[in-house]
Amino acid sequence: MPTLRLLMPKMGALMTDGQIHKAYVEEGERFEPRTRLFDVRVDLSAGAPQDCPPIFHFVIVAVEGGWVRERPVSAGDLVAVGGTMLVAADDREPGAAPNPTRDLRVAVAAIQVDPLFG
């Protein structure tokens, strides 16, 4: 029974944190491969004011399935790169999640259009 963790990925050299725009899974829920887990907003304007656009968005999608054991983040939370976003397991066993044994396999993709305006 592996316990899996999802840490905030680093999308670019200047990224130090990301803001959770939307969380699509809740504790206790099952997710399948290709499930959209989070939308994340990153503001680089302080570190790279000349870059255009200084704000970008990306989605995190599961590549494998599992059961959400813990989701310590919610919409609006600012999460440092490497911070825990999700702890999951491959079974529905209730109770506290043990220490994660490996990273959850995910795909990360940039969103071309700002989701706040679409």
C-alpha cells in the first residue's frame, strides 16, 4: 500500500510559490488517471517585472489513480515550491496517512488563457 505525495512543482527558474486557484478533489475521494487535481496561479511580477506575462497559470493532472487521504491546501492558499499539496494512497483504507513512500505521478501543463476571465 504505497502512500503518495504531491508537492508544488517548480515551473520555471523564478518560481518560488504558487497560489491554489482551484482544487478539484476532496479528502476521501477517489481520483482516476487524467483527473484534474489543481489549477495553480503563479505571479512572477516581483522577481521578473520585465517578463510578459508576469502571471501564468498551470494545471496539475493525475497520471495514476488513488484515494485522497489529506489535502492540506484550499483555493487561495499560497504554497511554496516543494510544499505538500496532497497525500494519497492506492487503497480506501481510512485513518491517518503514513509517511509518503513516493511522489504521485502527475502531468503539469500551462494554461494559455487566464481562467479567471474565461
